[in-house]
Amino acid sequence: MSSSTAAGRNPGLALPLSPPSSPSPSAGSRSGSSKMTSPMRSEAPVAAEDAALRVVEVSKRYRLAGHAPQELKTVLLHPRASWRAWRQARSSFWAVRNVSFEVARGEFFSIIGANGSGKSTLLRLLAGLSRPTSGRIERYGRISTLLELGSGFHPQATGRENVIINGLLWGMTRREIEARLPDIVAFAGLQEFIDQPMRTYSSGMYVRLGFAIAAFLDPEILLVDEVLAVGDAKFQEKCYDHIESLRRRGVTIVMVSHDLAAVERFSTRVALMERGQFVAVGQPHDIVGLHLERLAATSPEIRRALEEGIVKRIRESPEALREFEQKLAEKRAAEAEARKE
């Protein structure tokens, strides 16, 4: 995320930075652990009959091949020694580690974090596209995914045929699919091209049709990855409007995104993920603020952009100044309590 983007999305932080005139505190001086765990302790469990997703101690490990190249002659003459050397050279990488959470029916649950924190891996586990190394995932409803749009399309088939094939694979009848087909085609804006082979489609047309299929196949649980970052601004807003309509209809939505403005706009709860683990779960404004604060602690450029955004907002609105001072006082009080503990 660029510094300019960070400032534009959320200039008023829920957990504010130090005043712009003061020097930036170092990352080591923060009592981050107490701030990270407290939002998670306050989370009440979801009743069994109200749960759409339940994740219990889920971990995902990948085996990384070692860098121990051997000559073919050595492998053939000494197979056991070569096998032992290969095993010893391998290492493990835990993309997701001991993650537990629940999502209630009709909830909009977002997962944010830096690149490489394990968000997309977790979403693939929720979708059933990958199996966890340990733990279990319980799903209560029909799942539709917006992860890799268009990855299952047949290039030689027409757009119409691909819509029908996808619907049949989801267990819908042909009549149900054809009833939704006009809405899918209109949303994707492909009226003139729906009967053309998909090998003639552009990447943008692929994405538009992929989103329309996944969003209009009447999901009970919708999993959304960073796919909404593609396409032009008009199509993105169209996608967000449709997701909002799904939310109002009671569809459970789990979204992974770097678009912090959209996360605050739509979410009922947000989780912050770092190094494969949840470090905080809570209200969108609080968790987005915590995420930005932790990013600022590791990047002077991001901190400077955020502080400039705060100063600009304070100049434009007296209410923003009062809000900033209140949040700053709350933060300092929390830090004082943490030091006492």
C-alpha cells in the first residue's frame, strides 16, 4: 500500500498516531501485545444455530524444497543417501497457524493485513480449495467464491454456455440458471458478446462475467478475495453495490481486502492477520486504525502520510480535532494501564 493511498483512505485513525509535532515512537517502545489480544478476548461466541462458519484451531503448513541439487549418477548409485539428504534439506512454512473464529449468519466479516500474512490462504481453506494441516472448518450453507474469477471457464465455449456449466456445477437446474441469465449478462455488460467463444474475451470481460456468475447464483455464504481491485472504478462501485444488496438480504460475506475504506464501509467485524495468526478482532474502525498504526510503526513514509492526512482533516473540521484529541487521550490511558500491568 502506498503512502498516498493510506492517507486518502483513513486520515482519522481509530487508534491515533502521536501528534504530528512529536517525534515518531519506535516500534520497540509500543505495548503492542496488550492491544492486540484485548479485542479478541471481548468476542462473544456465536450460538450454534446462528453460525455460518466455524473455524477451530486451523493451521496450514507448506513443505519447502531444499536447495541441494545432486547429479543423476549420485541419485542412482546412492538412492538412500540421496533421499535422506533431500529430506533434511526440506523446511516447513506455516501460512496459517492456530486460527479460530466464528462468523454469524448475515454477518460481513473482513480480514485485513499486510501481504504475506496468510489472508488468501485462509480464504482458500474456507472455500474448501485447500485442506488444513490441522484443525477443522465447519460450513453451514452454500458457498460461492470470488477468488480467482474466470479460472474455471472453458475458452472454446461461449459465455452463455459457461454460465450454464457453472450453474450446473453448483447444483442448480437449467431452468433456474436461465431465469438468472438475463441479470448475469446485464450486470457483466456482455449483451453483444455472450454468444461468442470466451477465447475472444479480454481479461476484463472474463472478470466481469466471473463476478456476475458468482454473485447471482444465490449464495448463502460469499467468500471475496482482492478480486474487486480489478476493473475500472465504475465496475468496482457496481460490484460493491451488489455486495451491499447481498448483505441486506442476509447473505454471509467474508472478504479479504486491502481497500480499508471498503472494509470500514461494509463490515460488521474485522480481523487483523499477521504472520498466519489473528492478532485482533473487533469493530471495523478500531481494527483498521490498529492496522494503520502498526504499518506506520514500521514505515516512516506511511507514518508521514498519515500524519499529513490527520493535519489536513483537523484544519478542515473542528469536530475532527475533538475526535483526534479524544482518541489520543484514550490511547494514552490504555498505554498507562498496560504499563501498570
